[in-house]
Amino acid sequence: MNKLLIPIAIISIVIVVAAFFFGNQQKKSKPTLLEDIGTASEWISQALNSSGYKADFSVESLKEIDRFFDENSKNGKATPDGLLSKNLGQRMFALGCYVGEVIKRNYGGEWITNDNEPNGEIDIQVKLEDSSIILPVHKVMKRFQNGEEDSIYAYGFVLNSKNLVEFKL
């Protein structure tokens, strides 16, 4: 009888430990778009810096985003073997997050996201302090498609009303 009790005791202990372990595990939920924006903008900043671009979240760094597109795309297509030749969607999202984060940090504003929207990643928005809304991923996609006529730096520069006043004078 004692021989039978030892395996039952071991099995009972394993069940209790497993129930405790798995019961206390927090379910990993899918990150929100807001979390993805922070992760993506930091990731692309590091990737750009390691590839010779100065991505320090300054407005001036938007010139580097233009240079990145000039060097890695042409006529709406990624340059073969360029930095956009793989994972284009992921990198465009990350670049849009970076552009939006630069504008938000330098001019003030807040991210607006909708995790339930099917195109939520593309349609992320920054609401600026003057209540205007920008769509940075859309802008990055236009820069990729149209080239330098859709300059990221010019876009970021004119969003600052102080720059508009100085530019008009």
C-alpha cells in the first residue's frame, strides 16, 4: 500500500505545482498600437543610427529620413538590396512612428490610435496642440511613393506654427 501512496503523492505535488505555476502566469496579451508605436520608433531609431543615419528624435533628424528614402527607394520601389528591400510594411510603420514621435516630442501632442480598426497601423494619428491631426504613416508612404516632392523634413518643419510665422516674414 505504501508503494502506491508515493507515486500518488508525487503526482499530487506535480498537479498542485503546475496549477500554481500556470494559474499565476499572466496571459500575454497582444500589445496595443500605442505600445507598438513606442517600440517601433525606438527600434527604427537604433537601426537608423547603426546604419549611419542620425536619428535622435530632433526635427533636423527628419532630413535623415529623407536621405534614407533617397538612398533606399526610387519611383515607389525599394532599391534592390537596400534597407527597404525586406520587411517593407514593418519598416514603413516604424518610420511613420518615428516621424510622428519626432513631431509629438518637438511640438507637443498625443497619439490617437484605434486597436479595433483593421487599418489601425496605417491610420495612427498625432493630434497636435492646436488640435490639427496628422497621419505620419500615410506621409511616409507618400514619401516612398512620390519621392522628394513629399519631403518628410518640410512636412515636419511647417507643422510648427513658429516656423510658419518666420517663413512668411
